[in-house]
Amino acid sequence: MRSITPIEPSGLDNLDNLKVDLKPSVDTLESEVISIQVVDQGSYDSAVELGQRAVWNRKRIIETLAPAKKAAHAAHRACVKMEKGFLSLVSKSERIIKQKLADYQAEKDREQQLRDEEALDGEALLSGEAVALDAVYEAMSNGSQHERNKSVVIREKWITSEEDKALWIRHIADNDHLHHLIPFEAIRSELNRMANRQGELFFFPGVKADKEKTVSIRT
């Protein structure tokens, strides 16, 4: 009876070589088992030997393929881990691009809203300024020389307010460098400064900025 000499396996790339090594012995066993006729003691003994060879082949097959099966299992786990990691990155990319698309659309909507408000309020604003200026000029013209030497000062400033709480909280949560900007009331002054620096270009998701004008007299 031959002893079993396990083949040193590599990984899954060695399967073809393993098949080449195992197949002849298995094919020979199958052929001899099919052809043997047990009719006397001699053929009986030969059949017993074939049974022993079947046991030997079974053990050899299991031991030969065990490392490849182990490698396949490890490869499966590695594939699952890799898949999970890559899909996580893809999901993150999907969230980012969806947020950017939503931010863009929100900005376009905000710009359109501002244009609509400016179109509606433009005449009223100009009319209000004209009335205020007329009152100031009248007071100055009817006053003393000192009053007439005063000048009219029109100041503009931007004031921010909360428009969509969920939107600006999500925007801050998605940007680590903005985490210090919670709660909203604590950052209003900073947002006001941003709005006054950027003017019409100011944009912060969930926050709107309105321009206010004041009329005063400076001596």
C-alpha cells in the first residue's frame, strides 16, 4: 500500500495542477472497479485491495484540497471585506454628490427668491428712501446754518437669519471645520460678518441674509 504524500499547495491558482495530479489515480480506480468481477478468492482479494485504494484516494483528495479550500475561504472573507469597504466609499460619494446637488439647487432657489424679493421690494425701498431723504433735507433746509452743513449718510448692512434649521445643521455636521458653529445664535455675529464681507455672494445652507439700509445725518 502506497503512503500518502500530500502535495505542497499554493493558493487557488494551483487548482489545475492539483486536478492533473489527482485525476489519473481516481480514473484508474473507477475503471478497475467497473471491470472487476468477483468470482473467486483471487478476484475477491483484488476487490478488497480496490476498496483500500478507494479509502486511500478519498483521504488523499481531502488532504490535497484542504489548503486550497482554506485559501478559498480566506479569499472569500477578503473579498467580502474589500466589497464592504469599497461600497462604503461609493455610498459616501453618493451622499456627497447628492448633498452638492442639493446645495446647488438650494442656492439657485435662494438666488431666484432674492431676485423676486428685490423686484417686489425695489420700488417700495426706493420710495421709502426718498421719503426719508426728503424729510431730512427739509429739516436741514429749514434749520440753522449748522443744520444745513450736516451731510446725509446712508448705511447698508447685511443681517442673517435662520431659514432652514435642518439644512444648516446638516451642512455643519458634514464639515468638521464648522463644528464650532453650533448653536445658531452663537454664530449669528460671525455669519453677519461673513454676509457683510461677501454681500450678494454670501451663501450658507439654511441661512438667509437680508440687506438693511439706514439713513442718518452726520455733522
